Amino acid sequence: MSGDRDDAQRTGPTRPPRPGRTRTALAALSGLIAGFCALAVAELAAALVRPEAGPVTAVGGAVIDHAPPVVRDFAVRNFGTADKLVLQLGILILLALFAMAIGVLALRHRRMGSAAVLVFGLVGAVAAAGRPEGVPADALPSVVGAAVAVAVLYLLVGRLVPAPRTPAGERGKGADGGFDRRGFVVAATATAAASAGSGLLGRRLTSSVQAGASASRHDLVLPAPRSAAPAVPAGADLRIRGLSPFITPNKDLYRVDTALVVPRVDAATWRLRIHGKGVTRPVTVGLHDLLRREAVERDITLACVSNEVGGPYVGNARWLGVRLADLLRDAGVRPPSKGGPADQIVARSVDGMTIGTPVEEVMDGRDAMLAFGMNGEPLPFEHGFPVRMVVPGLYGYVSACKWIEDIELTTFAAYDAYWVGRDWAQQAPVKTESRIDTPRPLASPKAGIVPVAGVAWAQHRGISRVEVRVDGGEWHMARLAAADTRDTWRQWVWEWPATPGRHTLQVRATDGTGATQTGVRAGTVPNGATGWHSVVVDVS
């Protein structure tokens, strides 16, 4: 009896063995494979629901929705138009790290590991269904992906359980015990292959769904404008090396929006609804209804409110579309100055974005339009195909709704659009700005005559003067390129007699009203940056 007690004391209570390094590493790999399976199956499910319902896209969208303006401003400033790619990569890296941690947790506590997977699935489901454009079905991909991840994690971690003790009390050879190595390799390989197949199938299904939209754009024949844009005046483009071209090619026009997945809308099924306060005759139109109306063509410069002083988020294009004011009048809308009850247009995009635009500005005679053409071709998907808003003189976040599908007339007091709820101003006319394109910062031009050139813009007011100074000295008048319209930017150049040494160049513009650009530095929030653009160069 005492021998039995001694054996019990030596043996002690039974405890789960501490996993060795090999099993811990394979458990982390199991979590990674389970996460990969979840994303692949979720992508397949999203192809059956809609691409925007995928968990990475949904979580990324939620991050954008809830990020403070300073964070978004930082992302745009440091990553530019690659900010969405950086966000998606960041989400994938974090998911990979969490998946590996969950795999290690499941090795000791499989139920806790499974619960952690379900929590992540719930986050994705809530993020997808909770987006502005979300519907309950958007939660399905995340739920299905989480369920598959739980099953895969159980399967793989189960192969890492050590073999039963031998009669001698040993678990087999090796520091990690005798777990089913071959079974783990087979199961891991099979699930990874199945996941890759699911992801590939999901991508193909998504591509097939989007093929109709691509075909509708390819087949679209743009109408000849009844009101064509005047030819760009000779001398409007100075053609100086390093200077932005007067017309920005479609591939180079900036893109700043919140869409992680660019919407691909089929032009054949697209509809626009106009309704709301003061609308006496609600309107619903398709693209071909717009194409039958009087088409207008205009050169208009667009600018993003996130553009820092001297930044790249401004560009000039030739737009083709129909006057938005005409459509509003057909619906019975009157501007506030003529007794209309609505002072705000809330434009809604297919991706849920809302943009609030002043009714008065849209109907004051400027060339506000619903555009379907850009630089002689149908709108690119990235820039809003099939139809977007373009309103000269206003920053994009209060005027340039892409992929538009709904226009509601309301008031600024009654509704805050997307960005207004995130600390941006309700109304934001474009500020007078100028930029030095050449020489570039820290360039090393040779002493002598150096062309200092750039662009200036003050949409719907025009540019009347540009001045340049060196090292804080007196201002020198730059030569302006020929003016196109007051809604486009204007190129300028100053021939600088450069002397050796380090110098600071500054530029300022004066708009068509006689107001000169302020030198007071201010950030982009809440209604656009101010200050003079400066460039430091080393003249040799």
C-alpha cells in the first residue's frame, strides 16, 4: 500500500503535456492554414453575394469609416493612392499573426481556439452588414469562412495530439511525443489545396459577374456634344519638362475615395433616382435616358480637399455629360434663392458613400454635370463609371460623387453627409492654390537661367496672376500660359537667374476676383489646406 502511495506521490496529478517547439510551430501553421481557408471560402461566398461583402474588404471599409480625420490624412499624405493597398496588406498581416496565435491557443485549449475564430468571424460579419450600403446577406461570407476555419483548425490540431502512453509510460520518440506527423502533413496539404481552389473559383465567379459591366463600358458609344468644349487655346500648355500637362491623362488623374473594391456597375442596369424635399416630379433615369439628352463637354479641374500645399491631388480633364441643373428642374427643384425648400443635394454612391452639395451652386449657371465621358472615352471604373458628378469650384468631397445612383434633396440642417460626420466642413469651395512642379525639391540645377514652372487653380474664379520669390525676397511676376476657362487650372513660368548655393523658392497666386492666396499655413481639415508652396534647391 505504501508503495502505491509513493508511486502516486512521485507521479502526481495528471497534467496536459507542455507542447514542444515542433508542435507549437505546427499549431501556428495550423492557425495560418485555417485563416487562409476562411478567407478563400469567404471570397467564394462573397462572389455569390457581392465582392464588397468579403471580410477583408468589409473590415477595411469599417476601419476607414471610423478612422479619425488625422489618421486618414496621414495615410493619404504618406501613401497617396496606395493607401488602400497598404490598409489591406496591414489587415492581412494582422490576421495572419492572430491566426497563428489562435492555432497555438487551440493546441492547449481547442474550444477556446474555436471561440476565438468565431469572434473574428463575428467581427467580419458585423463590419460587412454594418457598412452604409450593407445588407444582412453581407454577413454570410464571414460566417461561412469562420465555420470552415473552426473545422480546419479542429482537424489539423487534432493531428498534433501525442500518441497514447506506451506500457513503459513513454509517449514515443522525440521531444514532442509521437503525434501523427504524416496525418498532419496530408491534412494540411489537402486543406491548403482546397482553399486555393475555393479562392480561385471565387475570383473567377467575381470576374464573370463583372464581365457584364466591362462589356457595357466597352460597348458604350458616347454621343457627340451639342455644346462642345472650345479647343484648348494655343499656349495653354507651356510644354516645359517636368511641368504637369494641361490635360491630365485618365491614368494619371488622382483617385482618393474609400472604396477598397472599385465598384463595377453594369451600364445596362444602372439607374439614378431623384427625389426628396421640393421634388414635385420624382425622376428615375437610366444611362440611355441621359445619353438622349443634350450633352455638354467642358474642361474642368478637380481638386481633393486632402491635398496638402503643393500636393498631387489635383488634375484637369475634359468631361462629357448632361447638366445636373436641367435634371433637377425637370424634377421641379428650385434653388433656395428662388424659394426652394432644399439647400442640399445628398448624392449616394453604389458603395454607400454620401456627398452633400449645395443646391444653389449646382443651379447657379456653372457647368455642374452628371458626367459619363472623360477625355474622349467612357469614364474609367476607377473614376465612377457609368456616371459621376462633376461640379466646378467645389472640393471633391462635397461635389464629385462617383458611381452615383441616388440624389436626394434635403437641407444641411437635416442631414450630415459622410465626411461632415467626420469633422470636415459642410461646404467647401476650392481655395486659391499654386504649386511648383519644376525644379523638384532638392534638385541641383546649374547656375544661369532656370525655368521655375507650375500650375495654379481657383476653379470658377480663374487665375489672374502668379508670383515667385527666392529666399524670402521680393515677388517676381511669372508669365501665365493662355487661359482656357475659369474652371481650369493655369500653367505659369518664371525665368530665374539662379546663382550658386542653396535657395528656397516660393509661389503664390491671385484669383480672378483679385484675392491673393494666403501664406498662412493650415492643414487640410476641415476645408482644405492653405499656405505658399516652397521648394528648396541646390544650384551648382
